[in-house]
Amino acid sequence: MESVYEKNEGITLIVLVITIIILLLLAGITISTLMGDNGIINKSTEAKENSEKMYIDEKIELAIRNSIGIDGSLQNESIKNNLNKIENIAGVPEEISDSSYPLKVTVNDKYSYIINKDGTLGEKEETEKPEEPEEPPIITTEIEIGDYIQYDVNYTDVNTGYEFTAQNGWRVLDKGESNGDGTFNGVKLISTGIPAELNYSFNTIKELERNEAGTLGKWAGNSEQRNKYLELFDLSNSVDDESIYAAAGMWYNFNKIKFNKVEQINQGINENEGKYLSINGENTEVLSENAFLKEGAKEAHILTLSELNIARSEEEDSTKAIDEADAAEGLFYVKKLTQFEYTEDTSVYYWLATPNKKNTGELRRINNSGSIGNKDAYECGIRIVVSLENNVKITKVEEK
């Protein structure tokens, strides 16, 4: 009887082992079916992501279709509003202009879209990519007069129609002092081109400012501003010099000069008013110094003779002609800068916010020839100077 029991027990253990092996194989097959690369779960996740992507694609394309105007291009305000209706979208600018394109937006921190001005889409790609090692930033610790500086103001030259960008529209006028860490104190930038024109008429200004209690402040300076101007630049010994009226006004009251946006370069302007084409692509009807003030800037004004000569290493009231031999070629003498469409025939004269000491009825200006002359009534361009705050980071644009 004992041998029979032992035989039956052996058979039972073998069956049990075989059963366990079969169960393990079945479990492995089941797990692979569920969790493998081609498993049910992964296939389900992939299908969900594809569905999500198609849904977002449709939202983007619908926003574009609903924003196209009769000219076949995107309407800036419409595309901004329609894109912002899409949930979890990022990268839509607060203000969209023609210079904003191509637009780059992301949805759900996962999908990116490139939208062109003509309503076409660039390549879409998932933003979740392996991060590439970043190159260490280049810290600007030294700058020189004439260096191009990154400054976030674009403008269209009023004489040529050339569009200056944040990379080539601004140069160092006064290099101030470096803090050695990429920040600077006392830096001034000057516009590379002519962002606007001003039709100055001395006789009209004189009559306006005779009655300081009434019409004071259309844009010329008042008596207090004239005295401060003289202290700042020491260009005359008398506050009675009548050209101080307009010079101080150009310096202190830039916001009060009326500049109108025009659609054509050759459109005329009224006495003591100005014109411009585009600042940052905006369609505003009135131009003021605020258009030139971005982060890190504290004040903007029209270039003075004193500032010009300090940068040229001349006496502050020198009227020595500007030529191509001056330091930082093209900083002041812009006539032959063909890369910016300034040719021999281009009119590039511009006002200085500076009186003529020898003639109380005239302002200084830079003539086409590079000479520094005077005029009591004329339509000339203006060069904008931006004074930066202290401890401002400066990024120098390397010339290519």
C-alpha cells in the first residue's frame, strides 16, 4: 500500500509544476498583450494622443480661417482674438503687427505651431524634445561709441522707407560706465536712421511763446525749461536768445510736438508738426517719446549738438563738418550708408535740439553734405536719442 501512495504523490507534483509553468506562460502573454510596444494600453494611449492632436490642429486651422480678410492675409486683431479662444494656448503676443510674423504658439505645452502672415502653417512639432546643452551666454562688458546695441524698437526711416530693426536701428552714442557684469550706467543710444520729420517754423513758435500765460506749451519750452536747458548745455549766455524757445521745447516737450502717421513718404506736414511712417509696426495716429521707451529706458529726445560733439571728441559747441573720417562712421554722417539705402541722392538732413548762438532766430541742423548749418523754417528729419537707466544689461550686436 505504501508504494502505491508514493507513486500517486509523484504524479501529483509533476502535474502541479506543469500547471504553474503553463500559468506563467499565459501571464507573460497577457502582460505583453497589454503592456508591450504594440500592446493594447500603448495603442490606446497613442490613439488618444492622435485624437488630441487632430482636435488641436482643427482649432488652430479654424482660428486662421476665421481671421483671413478680403485681401487673403490674416487680420492682426482677429487672429489674436481667435487664437486666445483656444484652451491652454501660449505664445500669442499681446499686440500683433505685420512684423510679428511668423507667429509661434504652443498648446498644452506639447504642440507648437508656426503661423505665417498669409495664413499658411509652418511645420508642427511636439515641444517635448531632448534638451540640447545651451551655450554659455556672451556677457557684454565693454562697448564703444558706434556699436550696434539690441534695443527693442523697430521703426521705418521717413526718407527712404527702410525698416530698421531692434538689431540694426540703435547704436551707442555715450558708452557710460561698465559695471563689469554686463550692466552699464549712463548709456545713451542714437537711432541709426531718421525715424520722423519735423517742420519747424521759428516765427510761429516765437508768437506762441510770447504769451506764456495763454498758449504756452504747444511744444516749445517755457522760461523754467529754457533756464534748465542752458544749465545743461551751456550753449548761450542769455535766456533772451529766441531760438532757445524751440531748442528747449524739442528737448523737454517732445510729447507735445504733433507727429502724424502718414501712408506715403512724400506726404506734406503742417507748420511745427511732424510726420512718421511706423514705430514698432503700430498704427497709432500720434507719435511721442513714449514710442521709443522700452524696458530699461528712462527718457527720449532729439539729438543735440553737445551730445554729437562729445561723441566726436570735439568741443561741445563745435560746428566742424561731419564726414566719413569721423569716429564710428555713419553714426552721424548717414548719407553714404548704402546698406541702409542711403545714397548720394538721399536727403538725410536732420534737426538738432540746439539753438544757433549767433542768430537768435535759428536752430542747428545737419545738412546733406555733413556740414552743421542753421535754419529758421524747414522740414528736416530727427534723430532720436534714448537715455538708459543705470544697471541696465546691454547686448551688443556683432556685425556680420
